[in-house]
Amino acid sequence: MKILYDAVSSEYIYPLSKKDISRVKELILPELLEKIRKIRFGCNTRTTQEGKTTQYGNSYEIRINFCLNNSKTLLLSDNNKYKDQIKEFGGVIDNKARLITWGMKNARRYALFLILHEIGHIVYCDKYLKGNMDTKGSLAEEQWCDNYAIDNLKLFDG
């Protein structure tokens, strides 16, 4: 599996290191790891997606769009579930400025959640969709992936 970080200017930072990703890899079953060919970290300010998984035959690529600019990220949605999740992970929302302020520890934990959520999509696809990923996950799938991420995040913390 390749781990790639898009080049960013000096005011942007990624909260996860390759060492953090190595720890995630230790928690995931080897047969699942074999299916993930790339995890790419980006910093696109024009998207509303923090994570995306794309299927290529029997393999997958994960894209995580989460980097900090002076300890802040953009508020991507007014959806209450999204905002509640941000608050649960310690992000402080400024609705007027459309920004979220993060402490580095909380941003790191949230970025881990995003990766584990996307890995959850792969597990869900294998388990319930017979290996054919839907282009847009259902609400049930999204909730399942959230639960998968939270459960595995507990292992990471332990």
C-alpha cells in the first residue's frame, strides 16, 4: 500500500504521519490491507468531501482531504450530524467564518476516524455488497462505517 501526501504550502499541515498510518495498518486484517493500493492525503479547499473510497476491480484507493491551515479547517456542511461529529472530536465551529479550529491531538484523532471510516466502506462492500461498491453509500452504510471507525479507533487508543 502506498501512502501519499500532496505537496502543500508551509501554512498547511497534515495531522497524521506515516507512523500513524503504520499503526492503523497493524489493526487491519492482512487480507483487507492487500485490497488497499493507495491512501492519498490532500488539501483541496473546493470540495465538500473529507474522505472518499474508489474501487478499481478488486482493489481500492482512499482519499483523505483533511489538512490544517493555522489550526483550522473549512466547515464543509451545515448538516447537524456532521457538526455534532466535529464537536465530538473536539473541533470548535465558527459558523460565521465557516471554519473549525482544532487542537493537534483532536485533529489527529479525527483524521484517524476519517481513514477508518473509509476502510469501513471497503469492509461493508465485501460483507454486504458482494464486492461491488455503490457509488453513493446509503445512510445505513454511512452509519455502519461510522460505527466501524469508532470501534477501531478505540483499539487505536488502547
